[in-house]
Amino acid sequence: MGVPLLWLLRRQDLRLKVLAGRGGLDRDVVWAHSIELADPEPWLSGGELVLTTGLRLAAEAGACEDYVARLAKVGVAAVGFGIGLSHGQVPGALVRAAEEAGLPLLEVPLPTPFVAVTRAVMERLAQQQYDGVVQASRVQPRMTRAALHGGAQAVVRELAVSIGTSVVLLDQESRARAAHPPGAAVSGAALGTPEQVSAAVSSGQDGTTAVQQVRVGPRVHGRLVVVADRALTPVDHLLLGHAASLIALEAEKPSRLRDEQNRVNGLFLRLLLAGTVTTPAATEHLAEAGFPARDGIRVLALRGAGPRRMLQALGNELAEGGLPLFGRAHADYAVVLLPAGHASTARTATDGARARLNRPLRAGLSAVHEPAEGPAALTEALNAASTAEARGSSEVVSFESLAGRLLAALPETRKILIELAETQLAPLAAHDDEHATDLLVSLRAFLEHNGQWEAASAVLGVHRHTLRSRMERVRSLLAADLDSAHTRAELLLALSAWQEPGVVGRGR
């Protein structure tokens, strides 16, 4: 925190004039110090605006060069030289030395007392401190609300957005538990272990890294790391400490409070899946809980163990990925809400839950929907999970992958289609086996190409007249009217069931 030199120069009441070092006018002044010593270096720490009348400064070139060198060495921001007392004008040797050293040199006219310059700097610093307190007072309640609704992930996001930096939460093994922006990373090895580092700041050409230990008493839960391309302000450090405290409290939160938060989230999910929540309201509520729903939601349904046990396992898996649990039991399924872009999370969470429970779980994932379309997403997830169960698949079955095969996969319709397939297609299968023909394959090509002879024969690699001959044989064996749209639809469904893996399994 400091006062930019350019801000001081714009103060017309001070009437300051730049004589040298214009390339350094982007510097910040941390204090204004009036000192008349020939060697003020021992009383300076860097960043000051040194105010002098040159009372003890000789006008010779050597003395001016030595004076400027000492000030540049300690890192002062600028020199303000008051004229009209010891010197009628700023010595030329001092101007040349300051220009060569790149040190801003300001002329302070006689009517401008040094105290006016000092007061301007002090008042501006006080205003900045007040602005920082106001900023912190506005951000801290938002962080607290984020912690209440969304836990550590929401706090990390709020801190990163509020101070405009990257923030990463590392666990005790230096693994990223939460990050914002997504994908932000930090070298945990460079920061030591959680027990070794309680708080540290390092700066370099690439910016500043600050680390704050997340702990309550002797228990260390990890570290909160801020990575910025600038120096951090006192307000940044204040908010970093506040965020670390909130995350520590979250880590220490009694299990019954976690259960209560999950219960509230489950009640909200129940309303969402019932279609009683609008998309704007749902998106706002989910965002406050650290759940990114701006691009839509998916529903994951699991079956294979007790719903409560599956929800607990899924909650642990999602927490490791920085997502809150919005889950509930639906009959003997565990149903969980996921953000639109987290199809991979569905697979990771399912695999993790399967490992935790040591049970074969069947999982189905809905397509992406607006939050207000919760009922449709639930139906799709349950249908996909039912398909996974029918296939005996250990993979997460997505609803999108069922396009054109859903009827043959659902238990409610599969039995009917199997009976239809056995009745209508058995004669063709028997003929193919006995005579080494391809009537089943030809029928499928004919039906899938809507009875278009040229397209179907091209797929089969035969002449259209050959295909016509085969279709006549099919008509004869099935006693079916292939000119009827209803007949063709029924036969296509039967073929889908006949060739569906794990259903009939006799397709050629």
C-alpha cells in the first residue's frame, strides 16, 4: 500500500515539478520523510519520499553523486528538493546524478511547505487503509456465507475473486483439494510441509506467493496458498487469514453439522427433481453452495448397495473433488447432482464409491439439463442405470449413449421385444443357418434405410435386384407386409432386441 508519485504530481496545490527520473514515476511512496543529513541512509528503509533543502549537501558533482547513490541503494521512491532556502534552485549536479541513477527528483517550490507534502501522503495512506477496511468488511461476510453454504471450495472461490488472484487449498500431502480459477496449481514442495510452514510470503519476477496454514490448535488441516502477479496488500493478507480460519472451522465442523448440511442439500435436490424450482433460483442457490450450475446439471443414479451407504461414499468422493453433496435416496437408488461439465467426475466418483463399499455398483448418468428440468434428468439417469444393470456393466452408462436402443434396454419393454424377436425373426435365423444366406442382415439394412433399395444395397455390397429377391424371400417366410410402416417399425424393434448385447444375443 502506497501513494503513487503520479498522484502527488497531480495535486495542483503542491505545485511539484519533475526534474529527473521520469522513468520511475510509477513508484509508490510509503512515507514522506524530511531529513537534512548528508548521509540519511541509516534512517531510511526504502519507499520513502525524502524531503530536503540541501542544507548539508555540497553542490559539487562528487557530493551529489554520493548522496544519490546512497538513496538509490536503500531504495527510496523519490527525492523532493525544496528551493528558496539553502539553494535558490536545485543544483545541476544533483539533477544529473538523479537522472543517471533513474531516481525521480521533484522540485518543491518555496511556497509549498514540506508539511503540506507530508500531510498529503499521510492522508492518502489513511484513506487507503480506510478503503481497505471497508473492502474487508464487505468481503468477510460473503466469505462466511460461502463457508456456510459451500464449504472450503466456495471460500477458495470467494477469496480468489475478491482479491483478483489464484488460490489453491492444499491438503496435508500437498495435494490440491480446491482451486480457483479451476486448474490453478502451486508447487507444494517449494512451501515445505504443513507442519514446517505456518505463514510465509515469497516474491520474485513472476509475482508473489503467500501461504497460510489451516489449523485449529495442534491439528493442521493443510495450507491455503495465494499466487499473484503483484505484491499483496495488507487487506489481501487479512482476507487470506480470514479464509484460512473459515476453512479450518469447516474442517473441524462436527459430523452432525455436516449431516445437517447434507440433509438441507438433499431437501433442495428433492424439490429440484420434483420440478418445483426455477432455473434462476436453483442456479443462485447452487452457486452459493459452491456448485457450478451455470451451464446446466446432470443427475447420477447408482444402485447396488444401500442408498445411504452409497450417498456417504459418493459424498466423500465429491468432497475430494471440491464439490458439495446434493444427494438423496430414490427407492433403492442413490441419486446425486453433478455440474454439466463433470461427466468424468461421475466415473471417478462411481469408481471411488465402488472401491469404498467393495460392491459392484451400476450407474446411469443423465444428459445435460437446465435445473428446472430436474424430473427429466432424474428419469434419464434411472433409465440409464437400469440399462447398466441389465447389461451387467461396470461402466457409467450415459443416457446419450442409449439413443435408438432404449426400448430394448429397459426391463419394462425388453421382455416384450424379446418375445417379439423370437416369434418373428426365428424363421429368418433358421433359414440363414440352414442355407448360409443373409436374410437377417439384409432385412436390417432395408429397414434402417427406410426401404430405399439403392442405399440399402450399397451398404450390403449387392445389386438392388439381389436385395429385392432377398426381401421377397423374407416376405414369404414371415408372411409380413413390408410395405406397411407399422410392420417395418415392429420388425426394426425386434431386430434391435435380437442384436442387443445381453438381451437375446443371437444376431448374426
